[in-house]
Amino acid sequence: MIKFLLWCILLALCWPLALLALILYPVVWLLLLPFKLVGIAVGGALALLWAVVTLPLRMVRAIG
């Protein structure tokens, strides 16, 4: 909602720039999509590594 309000303010101040932003936003989103997917994959790999490293401690706590 804040992005929309900021865009409306930009539209009132400088409509050519607002229309350019409206056109370029999906293009930038598509260009950044692979980086988001890599970030999700790296986050999952680090979570798996953390689970493997902390597994012995969790097992000891469960037994004791």
C-alpha cells in the first residue's frame, strides 16, 4: 500500500517518471527473480547444515 501511495505522489509531481517506473517495475522484478531463487536455495542449504551440526546436541538433550 505504501508503494502505491508513493507512486501516486510521484504521479502528481512528475507523471513521465511515474509512468516509466510503472513500465520498468515488472522488468526489474523479472531480472531480480533468479537472485531471489538463489537466496531461497542458499537459505535452505544453510538451514540444513545448521540442523546437521546441532543434531548431536539435540539428541543429547532429548536423552538426558
